[in-house]
Amino acid sequence: MVFGNENSTIPQQLVTEQFLIRPLLATDVELDYEAVMDSQEILRKWEQADWPSDDFTVADNLKDLERHEQHFNDREGFTYTVLNPAGTLCLGCIYIYPRTVRWLERATVTPVSNQIWEDYEATVSFWIRQSKLAEEMDRQLLDILRPWLTQEWKFDGHLFMTSAQFEQQVEMFKEAGLQLLFELKDPKHPEKDLAFL
């Protein structure tokens, strides 16, 4: 058990030739905001909402980042910023949250295989800024996340989550050999969410 466990070790960073991954901080607001606004189209599919809205501001973004930083400090969930190696450009975000997070608790979960939803402690979702998708940076990130999550974290199972509406990421997961295990339907969202392993 990782979430809420003061004795569990939480990885503080992952450094590769392509990425610097570390906890998202409120002080990252300008870099993060620029990446969010560069990625409005895909984020709206990913979120199944109009976030970020056209009038989304740096101040709005700061509130989001402060909430994520507090969740991290309280071990309720872990949000990481994905930066270039120099730390000067935000490339996206990674969200690691418990299966029992509020919106998942109200969702209807349909197994696609013989797996049991309760056997998985964590859900992992991420986005890469829209201007970097042509470089397949999302696949590069997935390829380093898979061993990191298995080797450095002590989860009782984890799943990759995305929206069925975000077809590009769904296809990328399938091409990477991940298997669709669950379909989730949140009554507040028009599309299903999908969970892969």
C-alpha cells in the first residue's frame, strides 16, 4: 500500500536522456501553463471536458498546481511534471492516483478480461504536449514509465488510464502491447474511460 502510507518510499525523480521527471510544484505554474495551453485540443479529449477553457488563466492553473502539490504532500496522489533535461520546457504531466479516487468510485467498471478491478491499487495517466506527439514522445514516455512503475514503486498493481475519446493515446497503448482490461463509465462524462496493463 503506497497511498497514505508514511513509511512508503515515493520516488522523487526520474532522469533520462529525453526527460527530467519530478514532483509538480506550484512554482512550475508558468512552464506548466504554457504546455497546457499548447495542448488544449488533446486535453479536452483526455479530460472529456472543456478544460482548459479558452479563458483559462495562469491564476487558474496555479490553483490546480497547488492542489496537486498538496495531494502529493498528503500522499493522496502523486503528480509529476515532465520536463526536458534542462528543466526549461514542460513536456507534459503524469498523475498517479489510487483506484479509490472519488470519480473512479462513482464509475461503473466493466471487466474486458478475467481481471478483478479491486486487485489494482493505482491508476496512472499522463499527457504529452500536443506539439511533441508527432515525435512520438508519448511512446518514449510510456516506455520509461513501465519499468519505473514496476521497479521503483511498491503498488499492489497499477493500470494505465485514458479516455476512449483520446483515440491517439488509446492506439499508442495498444501498439505498445498493453491489454485493455476494464471499461469505466462515469455518469458525468459522455465517453468511457479505459484501463490498460
